Amino acid sequence: MKYAILGSGSNANSYLFSSGGFSVIIDNGFSCRECLRRMDVLGFDPSLVEYIFLTHTHGDHLRGVKVLSKKLRTPVVVHKMCRLNSIVSGGVYKTIPVEPGDEYSFNGLRVTPFETSHDAPHSLGYSFSLNGVTATILSDTGVVTEQMYAYVKKSDLLFLEANYNETLLETGSYPRELKRRIASSKGHLSNSDAIEIMNRLQKEGDSRVREVYFCHMSGNNNSPEKLAEEIKKGLLWDRKYVISPRGAMQKGEIHNETDK
């Protein structure tokens, strides 16, 4: 399975997964033109995109979904309670509703959406399985429940939010109410939250996770250097990890372990 972070952070987020002649995109906070440009730079063919999965309706995840959906004639997979065409003026090409906790199959791609704890209605995370490899996106949630953690453990590849450094957030220029929102149970995961999750995986020793990307980094309340500093001090995880700078494009591929 090939994958890409087309971009991640407080401004715009989009991910791509691909195998053979089949690709899916998760979120698009970029303009359609910018999303397509980033796909081209990373060597992905937009004509192979068959579905767009939406995590939630905040602009940094939703902004470019409508135009991309219509241009590629690609349906958007959303929470069954999300009335996307009433939120997005002019509507998307088509919507496919899903129920959190149920498993779905899309042309060989098995997908399980799960509820996250965020201040956007009907917010979802996704766990994908393709060709024997499972990837999970866990972002835009203020807490990690045992259900979320169960999906994380079953993943080979994890995209994990590390949104803010607690000291930078507390001492920064944001209004007090916004600071409370970010740090609340309906907000985001901090660097220390992300490190704690990975340390739990390390201590329990029974997860499938082989690679983790720390992503969705704030431009005001975090930095790659600050996260690296916290990782050096507190991360027990001894497998591969990658820090995803805000807005950076990154790609890779991961194989079914039985294919090695």
C-alpha cells in the first residue's frame, strides 16, 4: 500500500492511500487545484481516486472537498448524520453515509469509521485495510477512548495527532476561550498525549503498529523542534516514527509482513 500526507496541520489536511489502480483521499482542506498539484508532485494519478472520506466539517478538512468531488466525480463518505449537502453550498457529487463501528468494503478496501471527540458534529476517524495492511488516522480528538485505542493497536501504520505543546499553548497569544477549547475533551491531542499513546503501545507490547506519523501540528502552539525535544525526553517507542511538519508533503509505502 502506498500512502501520502498531502499536507497536515492547522491550515489544511489531506491524506491519500493507494494500491494498484485504486486510490482514496481522506479530507481535503486545500483548494482543488492545490490538492491536485500536490498529488502530481508526489506521483499519484487523480483519475484513480474512487472515494473521498470526510472526518469532519471544519474548514481545514472540508474546504476543497466539494470542488474535488465534482471534478473527479467522486463520492464523499460521511457520517450518516452529517447533512453534508446542506453544509456545503452547491453540494458534492454524491454522498455515501456510514455508521460508526460498522465495517464497509469499497472495491477491496475495508474501512471502519469510528467516533472521535471533537467540537464538530458527527466527527469520525477511520481505520483502513488494503492488501493485508491496516492504516488508522487518529486526529482531531480531545481524548482517546479504549475503542479508539483498539483500532490503533490493530494498525500497521498510524497517523497520530500531535497538535500542540502545552506550554506554548498556555503562554501563547490565543484568547483564553480558544486555549480551553483546544485543550478540552472536544479539542486536540497534545504532544504529550501522543507520546503517552505510543508509550502505552510499547509497554503493552501486543500491537501491530510498525510506523507512526506525528501529524496535524499547530503553527502557533507547536513546532517540529518542540515535538522532537519532547520525544527525546519521553518517548519509549522503539520503532519507526516520522514528524510531519505543518503543510509538508510526505509519502511512503508499507507492505504486508507476509510479503517480505
